[in-house]
Amino acid sequence: MTAQSLTFLATPGRLDAALAELSGVSRSQVAALIEDKQVTVDGRTVTKPSAKLRGGEALTLNVPPPRSFFVDAEDVLLDVLYEDDSLIAINKPHGMTTHPAPGVTTGTLVNALLGRMELPEQDDFDGEGGYRPGIVHRLDKDTSGVIVVAKTVAAHARLSASFKERETKKVYLALVQGIWKAENPVDIDAPIGRHLQDRQRMTVGGAVSREAQTHFVPLATHLGERDGRTLALVRCEPRTGRTHQLRVHLAHLGSPIVGDKVYGSASTVIPRQALHAWQLTIPHPVTGEDLHLVAPPPADLQGAWPALGGGALPAGLLDVPAD
């Protein structure tokens, strides 16, 4: 695969920051490309990442081909929901990490994708964020469902901007404990930050907290026979995209997700948190038209609800939109 030459109209500010925002390429990689004489401003090569832009200059960024040697391509069968020249949407199984990071170099979604295609380079493998070619957003390892991956640098930039500007709509399905009334929506606006004692967890408040809003709609409820607690199937619509947002907000409401060992407790009916990325609507990076993606709940989540006494799943949960 050859290098890609991208052109943009500059915004005011530092050169490296402006190009990172416009291209979707990480700022550290942009800085390295500038120093490697891969950037021009109004046709003139510039080698200082800190160069100032007035705004309106013609920027050209030459992006090298993917360096997929950082991780091995793996032959893994994927459940593809949608694919074209710009993006691929996968129904990610639980237990699969989204991308490699230090100490995790095999068995990830990126490994599987590299087994079937080339992906645009984003971050170096040895960087803090891991190796994330094409990754626009992430799902926790034990959360299943819809995830979108960009196939070109341009698509990555446009999709990243869509998530940042909240032009996407994400809908999750969770099986939770606690007191809920069917079809009685609950909204929570509570900032989320790093837990002060346990750095592996997030919490409402915490260190360097950021705004977080979620809309919840219980689709079905059931009074547990063993402990008298209400169980509910809840439709979750995050308005923001904070780490562990749904898990933290539900635990804060006194309704931890069934099987969530970090924010609740283990379950005997499902071996992971009962959380599924059910639907995702995004503007297509080329056409701008809404692309609606649906991943029906997997077998373990389908089985957990009746196993806990909830009966049949509500109508419509297993529907897949027609092509």
C-alpha cells in the first residue's frame, strides 16, 4: 500500500495541533511527520511542529503506509454487519479486546481485521494508547456489539469528528439489578473521573472528572424470586463517551449491571457484564447519510434474562434491519 497525500484548509493555531484535528492522525505522529519533511504549508515544506498558522493556508500531509508489522495478522472469523470502501462495522464478541496495547498483542479485533485488510496507521504500538489502526471508538473487552473501524485516513478523520461532535447515536442493552418501573425513563447527569483509590476504576466525581449524561429506558422488569430485587432489561443511550460510563452511572443509581465484577458482582448465569452495544447510527464519512447498524443481543445475554426468571425477551430485540 502506498502513502496517502491529504490536503486541508488550515485553522488558526499550531501546525501539529491543526493537522491532528483535521486529519484524525495522532498529534505525536503528525509531529514526527512534520519533522520528517512530510508536511507542506502553501507548498513550502515546514519542519517545526510548533509553526503558527493564521488560518486559510493550504496544508498537505503525506501519511506513510500502515506499519502492520507491529502486530500479527490473525485469521479470525468476524461477524460483519456492514462494509464498504470507507469503513467496516463488526458485531464484536465479548472477550475480545478492541486493539493491542503493551502486554496484549494477540487476539484483538485489530489482529483479526489485519487478517483481512490493511488499516490506516494511527498510533505507534509502544505509545501509551496502544496500536490503534482505524479504531474510531472502543468497547470494553467484555462488552459485545457494534463497533465501527475506518479503512482510510480520511474516513477515520470524519468518523472521529462525528463522535467528538456527538453526531452519532449509540444505544446499548443492559441487564441490571435495582428498582425500575417498566417504560419509566431515567436521566442522569453526573461527571465521571478516575477513582482516587483504585486507578483501574472510574467513579462519579473522582479525579479530573468530565461531564457525562445518559438516558435510560427500562424495557422490561422482573422481581427476583431469590432476593426480592428488581431485575430489568434497560435501553441505555449515552449522550457522552466517558470510560465505563454506563457501568459507572448504573452502579451510581444502585443498579449495577448483572455480572459486572468491577462495579457490581459476579453472576452465576452470565460470565461477564451483561452489556451489549445494540445499535449505532453514524453519518457515513463519504455520503453524510445516516448509517444505522444493529447487532442483535448474543446468546449469553438472551439466555440470562429467562434464566433469572424474566421470561421471554421483549418483542423487537432480535430484529435486524432489512438491507
